[in-house]
Amino acid sequence: MTIPQTDIKTFISVSEIWVPNGDKLERSAGNYGTLSDFEEASRQTSFSKGEGLPGKAWAEAKPVVLKEFDGSYFKRTEEARTAGLTRAVAVPVFAGEVLKAVLVVLCADDEERMGAIEVWAENNGMLILEDGYYGAAKHFEWVSQHTHFPRGQGLPGGVWASETPMLMRDLGSGYRFVRADSAGRAGLTNGIGIPVPTPSETTYVLALLSARGTPIANRFEIWDARSVKVGASKGAVMLDGICAKEGALWDDDNPRRAEAFKGIIGRVLANGLPAIASKSAETAGYDSVVVLPIHQGGELSHIVAWYC
């Protein structure tokens, strides 16, 4: 396990949350690093349903990958170009039919960044790659485009079968990771698969695959908030977790617990909305944290957090 260095580039450059206010999506939080001009442009922007990347994820009710800003529906193209941002992924957070928020992550494109943000969708009984962004991991991208997962196979298929987030380690050597050989060549280490419930009957799985040199995150956490697990307390227990500094985070005999309203996980437990924090007591010694809730069967079922 390596200790993260502050000068390492992360695969994701910007994370932001957009929440409905009437017929518009407005920015509620974000982590922009040093990209203050893009942050200011974002503060002054809102989206109608179907407008821009967040509005498209709202209208289509599914995760959306955008790999080209110029000439597209992306609204902040000039500011993104100045900031060096070239790719983006929008992930809607639905509770049944109700849109709670849209999480948007934006990436820069260069020859150094390795990693993957993938959207898998069910089609005729298989999960196929709907779209993804891989940075410089071109061979892994090609393999992924030609890989299908039945229910229960690999990381996406495992998420599909269990309807829960899943964390996989040692992607380049793990027998459970179907694309292990190409993952090893790309330097991919840890991966997390996340179910993305939508109002449609289509199954969507978001996969975040982290590489050594340009990690998506140095810490991943999965929290179980289902009432069958924690009762009616609006609490959560850590289902799995890994940290570059602390190692394994879970303990079956004495699991970590979260309570509503306490800390950033507690806030998400209480309001069911995604959250972002930067350089605070809530970021576990890292620069930032993104917390994504998952709503299933009429309740908040899980929370996923990643720290950069």
C-alpha cells in the first residue's frame, strides 16, 4: 500500500452537485481545485431539463458520458477549454421517480492519466458498455468495448446480481476481475462498482477504476443504510472500505458506524443528497471527498464515498 503524494495528478479534476429548484438544476456544491474561473462560471449557471450535461442526465434519466465539448450541448465550453477540462460524466440520483440531484465529474485529457469511468447498461440479458472515459488506457478501453457481462460475472455483473456497491482490489491480478490482464497493463489497482437506479427498468452500473499514478481516489468507502441492516435508526454500517494510508477499513466484528446528521456521511444519511467537501476534518486527511447516495425500494440503501 503506497502513501499518496500531494503532487500526483488525480484522474478526476472537478466534481460538482446540481440539485433541482423548480424547473432548473442549480449548483449546490463542488470541488474545483485551483480552477477558480471554471468554478465561478459554474456558480452563475443553471440548467433546464434537457439542457447541458446535467439537464441531459435529468431528461434521459440515466448516466451520461460526454467525451467532446466543442460543438456539443455542453454549456461551459470556453471555460472548460481554458481550464483544460475535456471530458465529463453526469450521474443522476433518483429516489423512485424523483430526481434528487445530478453528480458531474470532469476530467482533463493527457498522456499521463490512466483510469476508467464506465457506464454499463443491461441489454438482452447482458451488461454492455454504454460509454466510458479511460484517459490514456486505450487498450483497456478497447477490451472493455468488446466485453459483455452476464449477471454475477465481473465487477459490473456482481453489482447487478447483488444490487449493492462492490469494491475490488488488485484488478491486474484478481481472478474475479474479468479484464485483469489489460487492467494490469494499464496499472489499474482498485475498482468500485455502483448501481445507478433510475425510473426505467434498465439496469445501469457505474464503475470507477483507479490507477497507481493518477488515482480516481486514495480511499473508498461503502456504507450499508438499509433498514434490514440497521433498523429504523437512520444510521449506517461500513460494508467495505480501503485507504492508501490506513489499509482495510472494515471490521466484521466491530464495524464502523455512522449516525444521521453527524459528519458528511451522516448528512447524506439525513437528507439523501450527494455531498462534496474539501480540505476539512471530513476529508480524512485528503484534499476532498465525494459522497454518493443510492436509493432503492423506497429507501436510502447505500452510500459510496471516495476521497482524493
